[in-house]
Amino acid sequence: MNWTLEVVVVPVSDVDRAKAFYAEKLGFNVDHDTQIGDKMRIVQLTPPGSGCSIVISQGMSEMVPGSLKGLQLVVADLRKARAELVDRGVDVTEIQLYTREGTTRPARDDDNLDNEGFVHLSDPDGNAWSIQQISARD
């Protein structure tokens, strides 16, 4: 039996601001934006190519906005992904290389980033994301 992770709830303080960030800045697809009564609104967004979506909402979670840390996206070309984010106005770190020896350093142009290259960013509430390069999986 397959067990698939389909949705992660991301706690935010302002649904419209978060929706704009994830859709316009990060390029996530808006799957739906549903108002349920006066107290609950649910917006589901999916990163391009992902089988897992995020949900931002009001009235659905008791998590504190900005408290979610460690979410991770994977891309095949980290340099290209970072450049796209910078062009969209996202505050994203420089590329860091996390070596198998346990060290971290700024990546150089000649570094192979597969599995070891990361950038980091936060949404407007402070929920923290990492983006890792994995160009192929065995």
C-alpha cells in the first residue's frame, strides 16, 4: 500500500498576503480558494511538478503563523531556480554547499550542487523553506 503525503498546512496571519507570495513570488499553482462561512477560508496551492500541496487558511489550524520550519523543495537546477526567485523579488539566500564532511560554505561557480546545494527563504510570516538541488534520483 502506498502512503502519500498530499497536503501540508502552513500557518499564516494574512491569507491574501500569503496567497500572493506563494502564487506570484514562488510560482505555486492556486488549486482552489474556498470561503467556508464567515470564519474559515482555505487556499490550496501546489508547487509546479509536486504531488504535495500546501494549504493556507484562516480558522483551520491552531499553529502560530511563522512557526513552520524545515519545509523543503527540490529542483533540478538550483542556480536557475534561485535566479528566477530573485527576479520575482524573493529574499533568498546565496547558494550554500552542505558537504558530506559536515561543513557549510558558499557555493562556487564550479561546484556540483547535486544533493549538497541549498538556498533558504521565508514567507512573509517567517515560515522557513529550503530548496535543494537533486538533478537525478537513482
